[in-house]
Amino acid sequence: MEKMKVKMVQRNGGKYYPLLVTNEVVDVTEALSKRNCLFQRGTLLGVLSDVGEEIKRQLLQGNIVNLPGIGKFYPVAIGKGVEKSQATSKPDFKLKVVYHIEKDKNKISEDVF
């Protein structure tokens, strides 16, 4: 298994922050279909498409989504502070999704970095 790479990047204020070096976009359905998977790529693509739509639907309703063996997805609002607590016609925030990987000591070791 290839380890993740981290480099330190200097940002405003002169401080250094970690930045993950990403590789390529991987088609999970293709990767799974090449392994000893019981399902063909088209079946996997259909299932994952449906799962993705359901995750999106649940997050937009404000729910936390748990995928056993994968992790949890949390909807969050990120924005600047405003003077009044009343809603404006234009949202002063953006919706983001935070992902927390499921911790399983048997699957992920501390030396992945």
C-alpha cells in the first residue's frame, strides 16, 4: 500500500501548514471490478450512484450519514460573522460536508503517512 505524502506549505503570516499531496482520481467501480468482486462494474456504478444520491438527500435534510466501514459525513455551515442574527435574502454562509474516516485499528495503521 502506498503511503500518503504530506508537504509543508507557507501561508499568510509566515506559518507552515500541512498539505496532503493527492495523486489521481480513482474510479472505485473499475478498481473493485478488477479485484475478486462478485459484482460487475455496471452494477457497482448503479449502487454507488444511488448511495451518492441518498447521502446528498440526507445531508441536505441536516442528517449525519454513517456508512459502516467507511465513516461519517456531517453537514456544516461555514461563513463570516454578521452583525445581526436575522436571516438575509442572500445566505451569509456556504454549506460544506465534513468526512470523518471510521477508525478501525485493524484496517488503518498509524504509518499511512
